[in-house]
Amino acid sequence: MNTESHQYGELSDAQRRRLAVTCSYIDKLLCEVEQILHETESVSPFPRHVVDVTPAQTRVLEDHIRRIREQLLRALAWQNITPDPPEIPATRAALTHLAFVDIAIEELKPSYMRGSGAVTDDVAAELNGVVHELRSVAQSMERYLRQELGTNLESRLKRLERSGHDVRLLQVIETVVTRHGLVEFRSRIASLASRFEDNNLEVALFGRVSSGKSSLLNALLDTDVLPVGVNPITAVPTRLRYGSSLRAEIAYASGRNDEVSIDEFRQLVSEDGNPGNQRNVTRAVVEIPSARLNQGIVLVDTPGLGSLARRGAAETMAYLPACDLAVLLIDAGSALNDEDLGTLRLLYEGGIPAIVLLSKADLLREPDVRRVGQYIETQIQIELGLEVHVHPVSALSNHSALLDRLLEHELLPRFHEARSLRQASAARKVGALRESVIAALETLLQHAKRESIPSSNGNEIEAKLRHISGEIGEQRTYLDHAFLELGESPQSIFAELAEMTATRVCSGTSKRIEPSELVEWTSELIQRRVDRALARTRGALRDAIGGLRETAREMARSDMPSEEEAELLLRDAPRFETASIQYPIGGALWSWLGRRAATALARRSLREVLGDSFKSELHRYGLALRQWSDHAARRIEALVNSYADAYRAQLNRMRDVPAGGSVSPELANDLSTLLQWNSETAETAQTEG
């Protein structure tokens, strides 16, 4: 409080501070009295007080409280003390309390509950469900506080409408949801608004180290912002998007975002300046005032897939789900190899259309350019069964016509096609949301017919949803532990490889194991461990989707997740790559010494040929897997909870709506509007609006 000093005595400074603090404390107690008087208006399931006063008596007490506060202010004014204005934003206080809520929820987990006694397996499963149900709702509230309060959803939809998007149905749904308190749908509306707002086409460049990706991007955008050279960039896909001025932003694993100078940016995304990504950069974005980006094209420079920065390859594969169009660069100065073909195969398996470029075409004469291009096309057809056209490009200024042709004839047509496909997909999702909101409104209107499901069935459905939330919520922890163990277990890999080697040598099939076979065995062995971990999560996800679909049918709802939608969330896990092995292992003597001796010799030889670099590679791969799995598990949780929360909300409404209650005219009108919605309805709504 402001306690201005007096020249004419009265109270000392210490006494005046005590007066100010005491008045503030008295007001705090009065606030608590007000809360007690109005406790009957609270929806808390844990009321502390029996309110034994009538509304008329409450008003008299409130009048006394007002008079006490007036007297407090006069006491302060006597000493020229004015109360301090409020300093703490309500949102910050709410977020702080939510942090403590999250801690309290965490302490309901079986691992903590066991401190109060044994917890059986069936109870543990229920407890996990309770934890993840509570956390889902709390996180939804946190997202609203952090995001939607700062960007009003209604305003966002109006901006989309002004920019030419047909979001009239989404606007009607937002109004209905707000009017009737259907908060479980707000996150889906916000997600769809984001989908409409994102008109970008993400075009990612893939290729081996020194294939010319960075040089080509610099030439395409007439800039030198990306570092070039023989060393790979770090394990961070770098996004280049349009901006009114040149600026760079870096995000770190700690969650910190920094705007950095272009020189610092080059250091952070280069292997020379940030070896092995020791600075833990997770995202790099550069805004460039280039006319070639202002139509919404975002170019992404990915780490080289064959680089020594093995985590870069893993991060590149983990990035694939965000990619709309891939551009694979094949160096004109080197031959097409298995790595190029493997990258192209992964892209097509991921459902990502790809353009193949012959980079550094200036190194070849025109006839040779055509011949090499035709050879690459033929080999891709033979090896992968894909028909592609190879486009020659060059980063040299006197070959800029090649880049112009690529932009006009390949990128821009794909951009327009992708935008129309994205809008059609968003429109389908808005339609599904409409069906969900209709189901919620129909539930509110069922009080007249009282067609709610019996409480016993409701309890069974609730238990099923709790089990689903518990199983899915635990997958993030399970995958994190599995991939941590994989990344820190080179000795178990050596042991299994040694057994495989001894079996082969002692069986007489071959006297030694060649380097290429060792590389293949190592990759397959690690992939099997990854697949085993993912198989458990896929099984849990399939069970969850099946349970949600069954619940939707029991509740006569049309909105339900599809298995295809869920399966996409676990695709494109990072793949392990190891440095080439230089020497074979084994020998005729090994088979004479017997199986046990051969196994010991194989383990020692494997340590020598793979060495410490393998341990580092496996460790980095484990980190990349954990980062990917954390992202994937969060998306799975969000998908499952978006449906489960809606089903729970409907169950609660079925229980809360009293039979024979009055029907709100607004509710009936809103339901009718959504049921009859079509283009003609939309035009009428727009005219009336």
C-alpha cells in the first residue's frame, strides 16, 4: 500500500504499515465470509459449510460487510494510505493453481498410493484411469487459459470469413457451444480454426550430405542465410517462411524461444557451430521477404540422411508427418544409390508425394543431363515400381531458369491442389463436429421423453472410458522407458549380435561375417526392439479405438474415431543408422573352438569394429526415439480424449437433466438449425447476420 509520510506526527512508519496490513487482512477475512454466504451457489462437490441463513438475511450481512469496508477505507485515509492496485493477473493465478492441481493429480497414481497400502492390479488400472481423466480436463482448462483467452475464438472465425474461407457452419457451432456451455467442443473448434488458418504448403528437401539442398534453397530465395559446405547441418529441420523482414528464431528443448541474429542462427544449425546438436535445438525458423514464399509455401531444409550426425537422419524421419510435399535431391556428380531409393520408398510409404531433382546439373552437358535423368527414372521404376520425372536444377545464377520452371510448373500447382484438399478435409471434420453437437443438444432435450440410458449402463460406460484413458495415458511413460533402455543398452546389442555370429560361423554356413551383413543385422536387431515397443502401444490404441466406437454406438452417437486416423499417429518412427563397418569378423578357427569360445570372440570383435561410436549413435537414436514417441503419445492422448471427454460430458448431462423440465426455446431452435443446415440455410444465416 502507498503510505505517504506525514510531517505532523500521528502514527510512526512502522505503526502505519501495521495499520495497512491489518486492514488488508480484515478485508481478506470478509472475502471468505462472502464466499461462505454464497456457498449454495457453488457447484463444488465438497462444500464445507451448511448455509443456515435466508437470502434476505444474506443481504443484511452483506450490507454490514460493505459498511466495515467503508470504515476500513476511512481508517486508511486518516493516515493518507491508499490501497495498492491489483498486480497479479487472474490468468496467472489460475495457472499457478492448476500447477498444484497437476501435482495433486500425479500423487493419485498407484506408485504414490502404495505408500498408503497395497494396490491390486485391477485397482491400479482404475487409478490410472482416474488420473488421466482428471489430467485431460485440467489440461484442457490450461490450454484455454494459455491460448484461447489471448486469441478470441469468435474473432478468429470472423477473420477467416473475411479472408474468404467458408466457416459459416463453424461460426454457428461456436455460438451454440458457447450459449449452452458445451466446453468439451471448444478445443475441436479451435483445432479446426487452426486448420483453416494454415494455408501453407510445407515443401521439405531431402537428400544426402552435400547433395546441394542448402545451396539450392539459398539460390531459390536469393539469400545466403543457410550455411553450406560438406558438413551436415544439425538434427533440426529448418523452416523458411515468408516475413516482411529477415529474422530468425530458435527453440530449445527446455522450452525457451529466442530470436537470434542470422550469424548466430548459422552457428546453431551447422555441425561446425553446434556439433551433435549439443545446444539441444528443437526448431529453427527463418522469415525471409521473398516473393517466392508469399503465397504460403514453406520450405524445409532437412538434415542429410547419410550424415555423420545420425540423429539428424532420425529427426528427418520423425518430421515426415508434417510434410505436404517432398523434394529429393540426387547429386549429378554421384550415382543413384540405396540411400536415395530408401528415402523415396519411405516418402511414398508415408503417403507423401515427391519430386525428384537432379541437383548441380551445371556439372553436366545438356545431353548428359537428359541421359542421367532418364537413367534415374528407369532405376526408380525398376527398384520401386514408381514413375517419376527427374527435373534438373542448379544453384548457379546463370541457370536460374531451371528454378523458375520448377516453381511455376511443379510447386505452385501442387500448392493450389494441396490447399483445396486441406479445405475439403477440414469441411468433413466440421460436418462430423456438427453431428457431435447435435447429439449433445438432443441429450439436453431428452428430459421430456427421459430417454437417457439407465444409471447402471452409464456406470459401465464411465468405467470403460476410465479404463481407456488409463491405458492410453500410460503409453507415453511406457515408450519413454522402453526407448531409454534401448539407447543405453549397447552391451545387450553386442551380446545378441555375438550369438548370431557364433551360430552362423559354427553352423559352417560361412567362416566370417561381412561388414554389409553386420550393418544389416545391427539395424534389423534394433528395429525389432523398436517394433516390439510400438506393437504394445498399437495394441492399446486399437483397443481404445474399439472401445470408443462401441461406446459411441451404445450412446447412439455418430462421431467416433477411425482406426486409420489413429494408425497414422504411430507412423514414421526414426530409423537407426550406423556408420559403415570397415572389417569383417569371424574365421575358420572360431568354429573349431566351439560355440562358447566363438561367442566370446565375436563379442570382443564387435566391440572393436563398432567401437565407442556405436554407443554414441545408439544413445542419440534413443533420444530421438524418445522425442518422437513423446510427440506421438501426446497426439494419441489428444485424439482419444477428444472423443472420451465428449462422451463423458453427454453422460453427465443425461444424469443432470431432470425429467419434465422446461425446454429452452433457444436450445430447440439451435438444434433445429444444425439439423437442417445446408447451403441454403447458410445463405439465410449470412443474410440475417
